[in-house]
Amino acid sequence: MLKLEKLFDRFADFIGAITSIAMVLMILNVFYDVITRYVFNMSSIGMQEMEWHLFSVIILLGVAYTLKGDGHVRVDIIYDRLSYRKKAMINMLGAIFFILPISLLVGISSIDNAVSAYASMEQSGNPGGLQYRWIVKALIPLSFLLLIITSVGFFIKNLNVYNGLHPLEMDRIKHEVEDIKHDIEEHKHHIVDTDKKGESK
């Protein structure tokens, strides 16, 4: 099961690499737009539209990659206090009853929209705007397909955690921090004891 988990992790890392490239391209795009607009007093509608096209790629693909590291925002006052096995159980139930159904619902319902955009070769309505807008719309069902795949890997990872094959990363870090605090306290007590022995002499 650990080998299977690593396989899904490598797949998620590949998605993350594509997302990182899109992020760099968007930064360069914004930089270009700012320079041409405020330095050369020029503007390109196509380059401006490219910003939100790339931003869409980052968001849609980033959702699947973020799940790998359980990096989505979590507002919960109970979850953080649970043991790693209970956290793993909650994550598995969340993947089955929330992530997968919503991903299937949104992914399947967005296919017709993407097909329609491709059939009409939808493009920007602005003069000088980008063509092939169907590519961005096609990313919606694709991104949720990727999310389904990474959610399977997320489920397997938490199953491994539940079975005690390895702890959650954050729990491991917390344990390391607690060990460091414990070592510091022991060191302080050792110094105090040494000082007391020195004073007694």
C-alpha cells in the first residue's frame, strides 16, 4: 500500500510541477502587462486575458495537488485535538462522502459546457482577445478528474496512517517539537541542579 501511495504522490507532484510552471508564466505575464502599460503606454487585450486564463489553470490544477499535502483550509477546533488514527478516519470519510461525489457532480455537469465551447470554437468577444477559450472550459472537467485521482491517493495515504504504517506529517512534526521542548526542559533542570550543587559546596 505504501508503494501505491508513492505512485499517487508522484502523479500529484507532476500536477504540481505543471501548476508551478503556470504560476511562473502568470507572474511574467503580469510583469509584461505592467511594464508595457505604465512604461510604454501600450496594452494588449490578449495578454490581459491570458492572466486569468493562467490563473484558471493554477486554481483548477492546484486543487488536486494541494489535496496531496492536505493543504486546503480547514476550520475546525476538534480535528487538531484528535489522534492521528481518528484524523485519518475523518479524512477517509471526507474523501468518500464529500470530495468524490462533488467532484463527480461538477466534473460530469461541466462536460457539456466544454463540448459546446469546442463545437462553436468559442473565443473572446473582445477585439484582439484570445481564441480557443474552450481550452479553459475543458480544464474544468479535467481538473475534477485529476481531483478524483488524487483523492484516491489521499484515501490510500490516510488508510496507511490508520493502519499505523506511518503517521501524518503534521503529527510527526508536532512530536518532534514536543521532543525538542522536553530536551530543553531536561537541559534546564540539569543546569539548575548543577548550580545548586555548586552553591552547596
